[in-house]
Amino acid sequence: MDKEKNDFLSRGCSYKPKSFQKNENLYSHSCCKRNSYNWLGNIKLPSAYKEFDYAEVRFKNSRKEFYKLPGDCDFYVGDIVAVEASPGHDIGIITLLGETARLQMKKKRINPETKEIKKLYRKARSSDIEKWASIVTSELLSVSKTKKIATDLKLSMKVNDVEFQADGTKATFYYTAEERVDFRELIKLLAESFSIRVEMRQIGARQEASNLGGIGTCGRELCCSSWLHDFKSVSTNTARVQQLSINPQKLAGQCSKLKCCLNYEYEVYVDALKGFPSSDIMLKTKKGVAFCQKTDVIKKIMWYSYKNDSANIIAIPVDKVKKIIQDNVKGIIPEKLEDFSQIKEKKVEFEHYEEDLKKYMDD
């Protein structure tokens, strides 16, 4: 039998929730967008310590919010809960509680005492879960219908996703567009079609790839789909510093932008290159003037070739390159670069290979 399609995977659920079950193992920690790990879960707090009464609740994709817990019930990570929304209520899953939630709020600079923090009402009832499951299942069909309406209106926008509020009173449509879009007519048609309050929210190409998910050229799940949420700009200079060829097909990710991972080692390369001489400085030898072809930052080697013999590339350690430059400034001209080369040329003899091949053919 085919496995039931899981429309709740983007909400961190390992299967579709059932209204008649406890859904104890619903919340999944594997391949889950921006998964939260309670690293303080096994540490018991002192008896006199008041437990933090706020919780982090996750919804679709990367949307997470903090809510104040009621004092009349015990809550656990993975519980399906009903929370305050504007208007009505929404359904989400608790991902963090206690000290980890407090530290997360501190990291995001959210003041627990502010009045803007909404309330968590209760654990979701069977009727809440049943309605929630029905609404989530209809989201995919709603995206297709919205795309058709936008196409008929000839709007230069791409509808990527939709998130319905669990009580069915509001829907948030996510779209990408290269220029300003007048979607007033679209909102009117969507409100009439779905009988729901409509909110349009524009996202970038990186957020679109994050929501879609996929496998990167490294063979792993996309960083933006698994843990990365702070998208920083990536420039071609970042690739140049790491001695990468500016090839858009290799450097671009699923979003057609430069890969976010180019920023991971950028600062390491910048720091390492401080000890390298400028690649624009030419080395003067009696054999000829040589210019830099490429740089190996990790091995601290610079590759040079003569102007009259660019095919022959010579590897020279950075410290020796500095010495040659200093000697050139003093007017000292070395004989040739080969004397400073770290990699010596080795001539390969093929006579014994030919003899072995002849014996093999005779046998």
C-alpha cells in the first residue's frame, strides 16, 4: 500500500495528525526546517526556581512565534496547541519550553513582559485537529487556483505558497516578483473565491528555495531548508578571494543566486591572504620576468610562469616569493625560479611499462 502523503512535513510533523489519537510522536526532529533542539531538557532546575512560562510554537515553514502559557495545564514539546491569532485562533506545535525558550527569546531580543506577546489558549481538541487537517490538505489546490487567477490578470508575479489559518478565517499568500505588483484586484478575487481574509506577503528568491527544499551540489539537504534563516548577501568578490572561477553555473544555487555557503570560509581566506604578497607584483629573474597565475591559500603556494613560457607553471612557497620580491627591490636578480620551486619535476620512464605490457600480450 502506498504511504499516505504528508502535507504537514513543512510544519515539522512526521505524519498527518489524527483527531482520534494522542499524536505523541507527531513532532519530528529529522529533516525538519529550522528544527529546535532542547539541549537543556535533561537538566533539572532547582525546586525554588520558577519555570519560564512562555513557549515557542512553530507553524508552516520557518514561521515561529512565542506565546504566554496559561497556568492551569502542563505542556510538553510536541503538543498541538491552539494559540491567539488576529483574528481568531491558529493551531501550532510547541517546539521549545522552559529555559531554552527563555534563551531563544533573549537571542531574538524579545521582551517577555511586552503586551505584544499573544496567549496560548489550550491543547488542541479533536475538532480543532480535524478542521486543521482539512484546511492544510486544501492548501496545495489553493496555490494552483491562485496561480491561474494571477495568470488571467496578467500579473508579473509568481505565487509560491499559501498558509491558511487553522480556524479558516485568514490566508497568507507568499509570492516573488521582480517589480512592484498591483494585486488589489487579485485580493478581491481571492477573497471571493475562498471566502477568507487575504494577506499578500512578498519573499525573495532565497526564501522561495528555502520553502521548496532540495538537495545541494554537496549531496546534502539545502542549508536554507534545514537550518539557515539569516540570508546575507553574497558577492562575486567572495568567490574571487577564495580563488574560485567565476562560473555562474557552478556558483549559483537552486535560487539562481550565489550560494550562501560561499560566505562560510570567506573570513578564513581573508585572514590567510594577509600574509600573501600582491599577485600583481612580477618576479624578475635572469631567465625572464614571471607573473602570478594562481594562488593556493591553504597550502601557501603561489604559481608563477614566465611571460615567454606561460605553459610552464612553477609552484613557489609564499616565504620564498617574499624573499625574491625583497631581493628584486634591492637590485638582486636570481638566476631562475626553478631554484625556488617546491615541486620538482619528475621524469617518468615508460620502458618497464612497455616490457610488462609486451609480456602480458604474449601470455
